[in-house]
Amino acid sequence: MKKKNVLSKVYTGLMLLFLFAPIFVLIVFSFNESKSRALFTGFTFKWYVELFQNEMIMSALWGSLSMAFCSSTIAAIVGTAAAVGIHKIQRKGIRTAIMNITYLPVLNPEIVTGISMMLLFVIFKNLLGIKLGFITVLIAHVTFCLPYAILNVLPKLRQMDPSLYEAAQDLGCPPVRAFFKVVIPEIMPGIISGYLMSFTFSLDDFIITYFTSGSGFTSLPLVIYSMVRKKVNPQINALSAIIFVVVLLMLLISNLVQARKEKAD
Amino acid sequence: MAEQTRHRPFDMAKLTSVPYLVWMLLFTIVPLGMVVWYAFTAYPNTDFTLQNFAGVLKYGKTFWKSIYLSLIATVVCLIVGFPMGFIMSRMSERGQRTMQMLIMLPMWMSFLLRTYAWMTLLENEGLINKFLGLFGIGPFQMINTQGAIVLGMVYNYLPYMILPLYSVMVKIDQSVIEAAQDLGADGFHVLIRVILPLAVPGIVTGITMVFVPSVSTFIISRMLGGGSNLLIGDLIEQQFLGSVYNPGVGSAMSLILMVMILLIMGVINRFDSDEMEGMLV
């Protein structure tokens, strides 16, 4: 039994080494004086300074954040409404059909989703004069966020006691108000987790944005891609280090919140 | 009468899914319909043709290479990820939470940065070759090879294999394993007869989540494979954003890719449900 434990620990250690060593190297070289990616010549913060002075990156970051905010907000509203509607549909055939459509963007390879929307947006451009840019990327992001908004809310609706809503109405509450006072608070955790998923997916998306943005919109992943292609640029290392720390902090916080919640339960 | 007023809000509620359905029709169904349309017409004309598919045939080798490399990556992920998922599932609650976080951490970083990290490690003047050089070994040509592409796939998508495996295996009660051992099963038989069948749903999810993005990637092949190792994704990207705009052939390729993936997933999922039925009986 002891031997097995040691083996498990060694395996886990090797796995973590494999997952984190490349990122760790990236971070170490963000403090490297020279542009070399193999020799450490001296300690510096200059790449971080340059990063924050790089207007292209800063405006792309701003673009990504506003895109994530807009797309996940729209997806949360439309998706929650859709989940409420789908939940009420009794006919099994219709329900299955709708759920299949919902899963379609999740299962389809991203590149196919990307080019299919691009084909539509090219027609938009020719017929309606809508250029590829913020609007088209927003439409694309809402489309791939919607399934996550719906799939997070549906289970909460199923868990909810339907008599709560009926009781509110029996006590004289009009249906719409009863919905906002009773149903929404009950399904709020689902709405929030769907929102957070949408937000991170939108922030992180490269492939679909790449095909739907034209030259009218730049997101952070798009800028990273253009920088990576030019090869040597330690600003990317600095950016990786910052993203790593931000993600680590967010995960730690969510972990702490979860642990506390479980303790309270 | 009272009955009726009570049911009316229910009917109204169904209508709230209408905006969503219109949205999906416009931005999922119609675009996919356009892919089919372009695949069967001779752009820029609208005549029916099979020429685009004939054009794809030229690239048959690339299709096989994409499938071959992503299959290797999927198998490696399964072999490496399975023990990890199991080890995780037997940890203390706190250990499980920490490990989940650590596995997810690289996942939340942009996959462009993860791939870039390997680019800098594998290049001819990179850290690995410099390190080996200290011992007088190498330098090896590592970047711009098929091996580098597989490594990039494994590194990027391994967490998507580990997490579903873990979440299935964490539900296997330790007493089930002990019962098998008490009944005389050795380690190998516990694995084959008890753990593996119970882990099938996780294996299926893991395979799908690794294979689909691997087979359709164009970033990993471009960054780690150089110009000479094109995959399906690169070909599709070139038809739409390359120097020649050729939506006909690009759509035909996308259609083939999509149908291929749906078929493969259909086969895998059938395997899953068969196993499940077998388990329930």
C-alpha cells in the first residue's frame, strides 16, 4: 500500500511538472534582460513597462473585456428566457429538437462555426452594408455563449418547486411579478454560473473571432496571435505571467468561496 | 374558468424561448445551410456541382494526416490521463479540490500562449536543445515536426481528458474496489473488470473533447509544425483567408470534417450507451 502511495505521488508530480514547466519557463524569461529565450542574462522589469505602454495590447484588452461583457449579458438574458420557455414545453419531440440545436454549437468544431458565420456576414456586408467588426463578433460570441447560459439554467428550473410560483399567484401576485420575485431568485445561481462561463469563453475565444472580425475589431487573443507569429517578443512572456497570476487568483478565490459554502452547508 | 386563467401564464411562458429560437435559426442553422450551399455550387455561379469535392480529393493525404496525428494525441491523452484521473479520485477532499484547480489553471490561459511556450522550448536554439548541448548531445530538430504537433495537442487538451475521467471515477465507491479484491481479483483485473467499465462515460467525453479540437486545429500545426505540416484546419483557413478566396472548396472541406466528426462521435456514443445498458442489466 505504501509503495502505491509513493508511486501516485511521483506520477502526480510528473504530471504537474509537465503542465507547469513550460508556463514557468515563460514567466522566468519575462524578467530576462535580453531577448534570448534560452539564456538568462540579467533581471529586468522593462518588458512589463513596455507591455503597459503598448497601446495595441491595451486597446485590445479593452475590446476583449467589453465584448465579453456585452455578449455574456445578452446571452444571459436571451438564454434565461429561452430556458424558461423550453422548461414549459411538454412535447418530447419538440424539446429534443430544440436541445439538439442547442448542443450544435457546442459539438461543432470551432473552425466550422467560424467559417459558417463568416459566410453569412459576407452576405450581410453585401446586402445590408454591415461591415465585419464589433457587431458581427458580438453576434458570433452570443451564439456560442447561449448554449452555456441555457444549460446552466435548465437544471435549476427542474430543481425548483413549481408550487412556489403558483402560491405567489394564489396570493394575488401578477404572473410577471411572480416570475421576477420567485422564479428568478431561485435560478440565480444557474444564471450566474452561465454568465461566468460565457464571460471566460468570450474573453478566451480566438478561432471564431478570427473568422468573424475582419479588420474592424481586435481582441486580446488576436493581438497575441499576431505577436506570436513575429516570434521573439518578451512582452508576450510578461503578458503570460500577468494572465497566469490573474487566473490563479480567480481560481483561489472561487475555491475559497466554494469551500466556505460547503462548510456552511 | 379559474382553471383557464391559471394555465394562461404557462402558455405565455413558452413564448419566451422564441427570441432564442429565431437567433439560433438565423445564426446557426442558416450559416450551416450556407456551408452546404457553397459546397455544392460553383462559386461565384450558383450552378450545382460536385467539383468542389473533387477539389478536396487532392488533399486526401492531409485529411489522413490530421486524423492520424489527432488519434495519436487522443490515445496518448487517454493513457496518460487515465491514471491521473484515478489517482485524483482517491485523494482527500481537499487534495481533490487543489488538484482540480491545478489541472484547470493552464486550461484558463489562452491556448495561444500555451502553444507559444512550447515553441520557445522546442526551437533549435531553444532551452531544451541548449540544455542537452551542455552534455554534448544534439541539437535535435524538434520544432516543425509531426511529433511537435502531437505534443502540442497533448499539452493543450490533456486537462479535457483528465477532468471528465476524474469526475466519473470519483463516483466509484472504494468499497466496490475492495469487494473485487476480496473476491480474489488482482490489480489488473480490478482495472479491467471494475474501474474501466464504470469509467466509460468519462472516457467517451474525454475522447470527444480531445479529438474534436485536435483534428480541426490550425494554430498548433502552424506554430509547432512549420509550413510543411498542414492539417485540415490549415487548408480550410487558407480557402477563406488565404490569398485565393475559394469558399466552394473550403465549404466542401468543412462539410466533410463536420460529417466525419459527427459519424465518429455517433459511433463512440453508441458504444457508451451500449455499455450503460449492459451495466444496468
